[in-house]
Amino acid sequence: MSVTYDSLLADITDPDGREITDPATDEVVGKVRFQSVDELDDAVARARAAQPAWAARTDSERVELLMKAADAIDAAAEPLAELLSREQGKPLNGPNARFELGGCSAWLRATAATELPGQTVVDDDETHAELHYRPVGVVGAIGPWNWPMMITIWQIAPALRMGNTAVVKPSEFTPLSVLALITVMNSVLPADLLIPVVGDREVGARLSSHPDIDKVMFTGSTKTGQAIIRSSADTVKRLTLELGGNDAGIVLPDVDPKAIAQDLFWGAFINTGQTCAAMKRLYVHTDVYDQVCDALLEVAGNMPMGRGLSEENVLGPLQNRKQFDIVARLVEAAKESGAKILTGGDPDTSAAGNFYPTTLVADIDNDNPLVAEEQFGPALPIIRYTDVDDVVKWANGLDVGLGASVWSSDRDRAREVAARLEAGTVWINSHGGVHPMIPFGGVKKSGYGMEFGVEGLKGVSVPQVING
Ligand code: NAD
């Protein structure tokens, strides 16, 4: 039977549950029951019981089932995208909801097809030693509200591929999207491999201290990541932490401003700026500063923002009021400091929804809060520089380091600057693109551990040496 929007919602909503509202209209999308810590314990016990049989299957059986789960996502992609758009706010089009669904199935397939074979590390007359990767056991996956489906797949696809089972706690802001995605996957997967538990912070806290959770995959804020490190200490849990960022983009003087403007724009404004590795501060050399600002302004003027379900929109609302308030506060601080608002900065607070207009802020100092703090929304500060040593110092001056980018027509020159930046990924002439085979992770307070590709599989495994 084909999946429709109504059938998806009917499977996951509860008339007595908590209301989840559409951030574009404030209308109720659905109601979801929040679960207790006892229910989490029950889910962990079921995932634990199911794990040995899943791990005992052959590689090819696991791959086949994960490929079927990817097919199921594709078959339900349109209703899933509609639900994601209503709950998260992101438009159907542009690099948004349909793009996220396409990414989910593509990632699942690519991860399923990735191998992590054992290897011989010493083989001589006296010793034969091999290194193998075994499943870690039960993985707890805790996710944020910005790319809720995609990030869930990033956490669970490698976990299942390696023979683990997973208990998934979605963000309290976007539980429907994750519940729907897992319901679709579970229509083809064996029972109890993948168990969602909707809950508040207490459920997340219990998951990260639970004695029967072996590994936590966490994506969210640095503050919560720190809480998870503390609460996981007693059980010595393995952790992969993808935390906050404040990515710098550095434009060298030799660029063609018009040619890079569109990519600069999406580097910063993808998902309306609510992206961990979005460009959050843009440093432009004084020789091309005015031209880059003009070119960005022109691109920004052609990017419609509005309700996600309207096909023409490519930018949407902030997902929640708390995030709207952060963006508004930071832009107000920039205005008060005398920075120049090139566009935006004037939200209509009487209108429905959490819309904050696309905002470009020029003539702003490096120590301004809009530069120094993570805005996580559609407001980009553009800082002028003259000396490359200064700009490298500024880019490295924060305690986070997820991504960064260097823009130049001279690739070698860009790579020289890239090598000096403290960030897990440095892109050249683009920003924020990810790939299922390219490892991704942060440095400093942006976290530790890597996701994706072979490194990602290692992250949900325990190494074992067989010596003899
Ligand atoms: P958040 O830290 O507030 O919440 C993330 C999740 O953690 C939620 O599911 C929440 O319920 C849970 N949680 C809260 N307290 C907990 C606790 N004590 N123990 C365990 N779980 C707990 O983050 P958010 O506001 O949802 O997401 C935005 C942040 O996430 C931004 O800082 C952004 O940069 C970051 N982020 C990072 C990446 C990345 O890959 N590095 C990707 C997306 C978002």
C-alpha cells in the first residue's frame, strides 16, 4: 500500500500528545506523545536483545535490508518531505526538504555499500596479528532540529551497517519527522533494530548515562555535548560529538565576485542559515569588499522566503522562537555598534511564523557578537580585511572549528591558507558540501570523532586484535 501524508501522520500521532506547530504558520502539524525515562529503558532493553541476532547476520544480508530501507524512503519521499517541511519549516524546493530526503536514501545506500574489512597488521615468522572491527552494541542517537531526518540517517546508517542496533532520541522540536522516517524504514527492517523514543532533555540525559548504551552519536550544541561527556563518564561510553560551529569564509583578493556570489550565498544561507557547517562569518579582502557585498546583495534579492509548501520558496522560517530571538538579538547588537545593514534586519513581528528576513551586515568588526557567536540563522556578517595573517588569526580566534572555506582563483594559494585554518574541513571555492565517503567532524569545541565513509564505520565499532 502506498504511503500518503495522512497515512504517515496517522501512524505517528496521538490525540492526547503534545502539539507540534508549523514554524511558518503556527498551525498544529500533529500531536506526539512524549515518552518517559521508563519507556526509554524498555526500548534500550529491546534493542539490546535484538542486537546479537542482527550482528550474526551476514554482511550481505544486512546490506540487502538497508538497501530495502532506502527504497522504502524513496517510495515515501514526497509525503516525508511534506511533513519535514511543515514541521521543520524548510521549503520543499532549493537545498531543503526534497533535497534532504534524496540525501537520506543516497546516504543509506552509500553507507550500506561501504566495507570495513579486517586487516593483517603484522605477519612474520613469529607473529600473525589482525585488526578487526566488531559492532559496539547498542548505539544511542541524539539529534537536533535543523536537518532532523538527514542527521538521523548519518547516525543510524553506519550503526546498523556494522551490526549494532540503535535507540533514537529526536529533538523535541522535530519529533514527527524522525518518527515518520523510522516508521517507513521499520516497515522493511526486522523488529527492534531501530527504536525511536520521543522525549525531552531528561530522556536524552538518561540515554547518555544508560549502562546498556555502548556508544552515543550526538549532534547538537556544544553545551549539550559537554553535558553528555559528563553523564557518559561512569559507563565509559564511546562518543561521537558533532557540536556547534562558527565557520569562517575567507575571500582572497583575486576572486571574480559575481562568479562566486551564488555559492557564497548558499554556503551561508542553506536551510536559512540553520546548518552546523554553514558559513557564519565572511571575511573579504578590501580590494574586492564592495563588489562582493554588491554581488551577494543581488543574489539575496532573488531568493524568495516564505511558507515551505509554496513551491517557489527556497528560504523558510527559523524553526523555533528561541532561535529567532537569538538571531534578532545578534542583529540588534550589530546595528547598535554602527554596522551597516545591507538588507534585512527588520522582521515583521506581527506576522505569523518565525520569519527573519535574509540579512547581510557590512562594516562590522571582528569582535562584534554577530561575528563571535553562532547565529544559526539568516544573518551574515561581512568583515573587511587587508592582511592575510590577520584574517587567519581572526578565523582561528574562536574556540570552535567545524568548517571553513577559502575562495580564490589560485587553488595553490587557497590551499596554503586552508592549511593554516583550525577546522575539521576546509572547502575551497565552496562551503558546507558533504559526501558519504568523505569523513566529517570538528576540532576544538566543535566536537570529536568522525562521521561518514570508512571512518564513520570505525566510529560505531570496537577494534579487536587477534594475535596468533
Ligand atoms: P541541542 O543541543 O539543544 O539539542 C540537541 C539534542 O540534545 C536534542 O535532542 C535535545 O533534546 C538533546 N538534549 C538536550 N539536553 C540533553 C542532555 N543533557 N543529555 C542528552 N541529550 C540532551 O541542539 P539544537 O538546538 O537542537 O541544535 C542546534 C545546535 O546543533 C547548533 O549549535 C548547531 O551548530 C549544532 N549542530 C551541529 C551539527 C554538526 O554536525 N556538528 C549539525 C547540526 C547542528
